[in-house]
Amino acid sequence: MFVKVAPIGEAIVEVNLNGGRTVADALAIAKVLVNGRKILLNNKEVDETAEIKKENSIIVLTQKMKGGK
């Protein structure tokens, strides 16, 4: 299953998940660290344990928004 890992401000990496199918598996293969960023899987906020079920899914890592001014 092919998945795109797209950390905002960094290169997009396409990975092939042969065995594991979690966000953590895809991030490990892509060698991308979460570093406190929000994880979106196909535009829905998830954590690293989320299972990837669709071919060509997209994982986006973005800075968390802070409230206030």
C-alpha cells in the first residue's frame, strides 16, 4: 500500500507499507519525526496508532495552532 507522508515545510515522501499499516509505521519508514506536530490522515486528526486503510492515503504533519492573538 502506497502512502504519502507530507510534513509541512519538508519534502513529501512516498512509502510502501508491506507489513504494518499504522501512521507510526509510515512515519518510521519515511524517517519523519512528529516533534509535537499535529497529524492528519486524509484530513482527519489522528495519533500515531491510527490504522491506514486506504491506498494512496496522505499523512500531513503540521504545527499545532495556538489560540489567542
